[in-house]
Amino acid sequence: MLVLSHHRNAARPVKEFQVQIDKNLPPMISKDSVNKMLKFAFKDSVSKQKSEINLKRLELQLAQNNLIEQTEAFLTLNDVLHIKVMPRIPVARVLGDKQFFLDANGVPLPLSPTHNPEVPVITSQPDVDRYAILSNLSLAITEDDFFAAHIGGIRDDSDGIYMDVNNQDYNIKLKSMDDVKKKFKMYKAFYAAAIDQKFIGDYREVIIDNSNQIICKRIEL
């Protein structure tokens, strides 16, 4: 009887799809888009028998979408196919000749038709071998409340990385990404002193060099 029951259950068709997108992650892809992908995978039909569905293959097929990091598919006894979707997480947006996002690993992902996340903006067109470095910097900025509000944009240049400072006439130049959190801490101490002593408006560039020293270039009168 158990064997017969299992056979009958496997022979039953799928009634519907239920798509769940992780609410803790940016909604880079919509449920409607995933449903369209599922209908295409099933040739616009949900009547395929449960025994004919290769869940692992379906997961891999959906994960080929550039906005999806991972999927989990499973069938329930009420003949519903459940799809859990984890979107890819953007950490920076490149605004060069081609616009796209970078994820935490420095891998490009396309702009989303459904969501425009607030992430650090890279205003130059960086080389591919700089993607990971810029992603790491963007993550460090996002994870620091002061820098997240302080930095307006990032520009990658041959002699260093420049960060535009909101509401100030100077930029911050990083000569390397070594110990970036330590560099951030040093800069915040410098900024607090400069604001307190009212000389923050004297500079056009604040450089944090490889030895973690802060060098300031004054505005030429």
C-alpha cells in the first residue's frame, strides 16, 4: 500500500508554483520574473507529473539568471512546487560608460528592473582586476555609519582611489587598501579635530598614504 501510495503521489501533476524571495535581501528580482522563468522551464504548463521534475536541475536553471544567487526547490504533498530565491546582493554601482553593480566578490551583476539599492557609487570605469578591491572598499563604507553618510562617490585612478566628501570641497585619497578600517579610524579622528579647530575648509585633498599617515594639500590662494 505504501508503494502504491508513493506511486500515485508521484504521478499527480503539479497544481501551482509558489515563489518566495528572501525578504532580508534586496529585491533585485520580482516574483513575476521568477514565475515567467518557471513557466518557460515547464513550457507554459504546470501539469507535469511530480515524478518527472528534476528539482536540482530546475534550481541550477533558475540560478543562471544574473540577478539570482541561489534557489531551493521542493514539492509538497498538496502538489505545489515551492521555489525559494536568494537574490544577489549589490555592494557598489559603477556609473562609467557601462552601468552595472558589483557584488561582495567583485563580480558584476546587471541593473535591476525592480529595485534601485542605495550603495556607494563608482564614477569611473574601473579595470576588471580592480573590481574586488572596489567592492571591498564599498563594503567598508556601507558598514561604517559615518562613512556611509560622508562619502558621495568613488573614483579609481592610476595613483590611488579618490572618495568625494559630501558637503566639503576636498576629496580623500587612499594610496592603498591595506588596513582600510584603520585608515577610516584615523581619518575620523582627523576630521573631528579639523571641524573642532575650524580648519577643515583649508584643504583640497586629504591623502592617507601607505604608512597610514595623513597628508593634507591646502587650497592654493
